[in-house]
Amino acid sequence: MNRIKLYWILQVLGWSGFALINLFFVSLERGISPVQTGAFFTLAAFYLISTHGLRYVIKEYGWFSLSFSQLIWNTFLALLALGVSNTIAQIIINLVFDTLIPSMDLRPLVLAVNTFVSFLFYSLWVMLYFIFHFLDNYNQSLKYKAKINEIQLNHLKSQLNPHFIFNALNSVRALVDEDPVKAKSAITQLSNILRFSLMMDKKRVIDFENEFNTVKDYLNLEMIRFEERLTVKYEVEPEAFDYRIPPMMLQTIVENAIKHGISNRVKGGEIIIKCYEGLTDDLYIQVKNSGQLKGQPFGKKKDGEGHGITNTIQRLKLIYGERASFKIFNSGSDFVITEIKIPKQNLTLG
């Protein structure tokens, strides 16, 4: 249902309800006559027309772009004018339906009370209209922000795939001359990995199991290339498979462990992947690799260095806001640990 249609439905139902409530209380005292019904529904129609007129003025003259104090002042003057005009309208309606009692209805106190009551009704309408307007604008703002975040997220994912494909092809290339049989097997594994990468490209999050299986295929590929220079251990708790994580996230961390840790060591090293559920329903993913983190973290190096880490941090921020975290630090003198905390649910982008 569009906003204009909803607005008119609420207007008609609201002011019709106003007329019916007044008729109900009048009926308790002296019954209902066709004249009274006509008078109250005519008054309700005047409320509907006048409030719609106020809405037109607010939109036409851009009241919502005014300062807060100016908006309040303009609104107060408009409500006062509407209150007075409504009192005049009540007199005219009573004259038309021959229900005016001059000795009572035209007394200054009665006129003042009628104006004040009308002012309150209009104030209630304005309050509801302003609340609806600001909530609608806030909702549109959230949708716009979510769209911008989605565009940024897709851009980041589009950066990851070429980076990943290059690394994987580089691993296979090293095997072609050294061991054609292993190269053939590696190409099959690479094909499976690339198929997964293309299938997952459009998704914001995927099952942890899918990502984990792809990482294992990738490490199997790297173990063929590095041979005895690379050993891999997995310490994954069953609870981890209940989670969903951004695609290529664990993969990116493992790639960085290979690139910045294992490949820089003559004797190679070890990669340990540990995944477990924390006490607050968060998934902790740790990738521990041989090596040492020197200088600034990968995500803050010069252009061209640590691109995957920067990408990972940005994606975590876009998808989970402050509920996710990223850490990278040295563990003793021989290892580097990269840790990601991912919440179980309530994504920022929905």
C-alpha cells in the first residue's frame, strides 16, 4: 500500500471515528437525530479538509526544512488559526442544521472552550502527522544506507574473487612442470573451488560448513605445492557449523597466512584453524600460522599490501556493525594469530 492511499484511509477513518464517538456520547444524553448526525459528520468533514490543507501548506512551503524553533512557531500559529476557523465553522454548521442556540453557543466562554478543544484536536493530528513523517523519513534513510552498504559490500566481494583466483592459479602453475599428475588433481580441486566461489558471489552470508570445505580444498591445493613445508591442523567444534559467515572470509585469512607467513619461511610452517562458540553466542574463528607480525598490521600497510585484511575488516563492519571484531597479533616468537568474532544472528543489513 502506497503512502498516499494509506494517508487518505487514515484520514477518513479517523475523522469518521471522531463523528461516531461524538454521536455516541450525545445518544447517551438525548438520543440521536438525523440532524445531529448530519451536523457531526459535516464537522468531521471540515476537520478532514482543514487538516489536509495544513498538510499541503507544510509540504508546499517546506516546513520540515526550517529550523526547529521556526517549525514550532509556524505550527503553533497554524493550529491557532485552525482552532478559530473551526469554531466559526461550528457556528455556521449549527446555523445550517438549525441547531444553534445563540444564548449558549455564542457566549465568550463557550467560544473560547470550543476554540481550545479544536486546537487540541488539531494538535493531536499534527503530532501524529509529524511522527509518521519522521518515522517514514528515518525508514527511507535506513533503506538508503542499507543500499549504499550493499553496493560497498558487492564492490569488496568483487575485489576478493580476482585476488583469490590469482592465488589459486599460482599454486597450480607451480605443479605443472614439477608433477603433472598432481597438477591434474589440483586442477580438479581448483575447479571445485572456483565453482563454489562463483555460486557464493551474490550471497551476503553462507553456511560455515560451505566456507570451511572450500578452505580445506584450498589448503589441500597448497599442501601439494609446499609439500613437507606446510602442515595443517583443524580444531573445529560442532557448534561452529550452526553459524553463517560472509563468503570468502575464512578463505582470505588463510590466504594471508600462506602469503605472509608460510611462503616467507625457508622451512615453511604450520597453519592451525580453530573455530569455537563463545559464551555469548558468538563464533570465534582463529587462524594460527607460523611467522611473525612485524610493523603495522596488514590492513594498515601501504597500498597493495594486506588488501585482503582491509577488505575483511570493512565487510565485517558493513554486515555486522559493532557486533563483530577482528584481531591480528603475535603469539610468542613463532606464530601469528588472526581472530574473527562473528555474531550468530541479527545482521546489520538484514
